[in-house]
Amino acid sequence: MTTHLISVIGSSPGVGKSTLCRAVAEWLTGLGASVDHFEEADILTRSAFKPVAEEFAGGAVAVRPATLVECTRAYVAESLTEGKDYLVTDALLPFIPSLVAWGHDEATLVDVVEQLSRAVEPAQVTVVYVHDDPEKALRRAIEREGAAWEDWYVRKLADSPGTRAVHDLSSAAAHLRFEADLTRRLLAQTPWHVLNVDVGRRNAQEAYAHTRHRLLDVLELSGPPSA
């Protein structure tokens, strides 16, 4: 069986990306598969991504694109050696929000995504792109995290080279709309499967059921999805 990397990414905080990623990992594990659930924070603790942690520890406010590519290559190679069936990752691939925030232009991102496409071979890749209107999603994130989160998020974007135009929730939403269009363009140039999951009219359970149903075909799994 070929190792399959399922990267769950979101168009904005508040779309339920991490919840969906966890549910997919639990589902595949329940089917008896060997699954690695790579959570978003794991990028600073996993051995394959040690160079990323080292660059940040050295005082850098950004990571070199080449470091991301080589660490991704190492992670996939390590997983292949371990015989993993599925790698279910939260916001790992293709790093577009980080690269944009660090000030890289579209031409650079095209090159990075092309390098990542080669770096993950021979694993098969499916990107689950979870999206909703950014302003609605951001308001859900604020309800979940508290009012202080809004200030933190806006300040984080405003302090980054590529997102300095952000100064409030409205401009943050405008940036996220731009980033969503960019993400779609870049993903369309890859050989990866892309599953678009619109959560505007779906709750978390419905988004998971929809994703699981579509993954059955992509992963060539037979039988009805488990409850």
C-alpha cells in the first residue's frame, strides 16, 4: 500500500480545521490503518523538523523555504521507512499562510510548492481545504478564544512583513480572501487531489461526514464509512 499524506488546511482561523483533522485521523486509525496524526504544534517538536525549531531558536522570525522543503522530505521519508499508511497533517502542507506572512511573492511560492510536490514523492497527497467566509470564521474564532485573541491575531499579522496592511478584523478578512484565492491557484498547479470542504452551511459533524465520504473514493476504501 502506498503511503497517503492527507493535509488538512483552512482558509481562516475558526473554520474547524484542527477538529476535522483529528476526526479523520481517528477514523482511519479505527479502520486498523497505521496513522500518524501530525498536529499543528508538532512542527516545533518532531525530529524531522528540528531545523525549523533551530532557525526559530536562533532568533529568526521566519524559516527559509528550503528548510521547510527539506524537513518535509525528511518527514515523509521517515514515515515511509516506518511503514505508515496515512499521514494526517494539520496545516503542514503547503505552508502558504506562513510563506505569505514572511513576505514571499507568488513566484517564490510557485517554486516552493513545486519543490514540495517532488519532496513528498512517492507518497500520494490529498489536500482537504476547509473554507468559509473569513469574517464569519474569524468571529467564530473570537467567540471560541475570547476578545483578547482578536487583538493578538491582528497584531501578529500586522507585525509580519507580508501582512503589514492588516490593522483590524476587516482588513484581516480581506487579506484572508486574497490568501484563499492564492491558495486555490497554487493547489491547482500541483498533482495532488484537492477536496474543497465548504463549512459555511455545515457544522463540525456534517463537515466530517462530507469529508469522510469523499475520502472513501480518493483513498479507494470500500464499504460504508464507520460512525
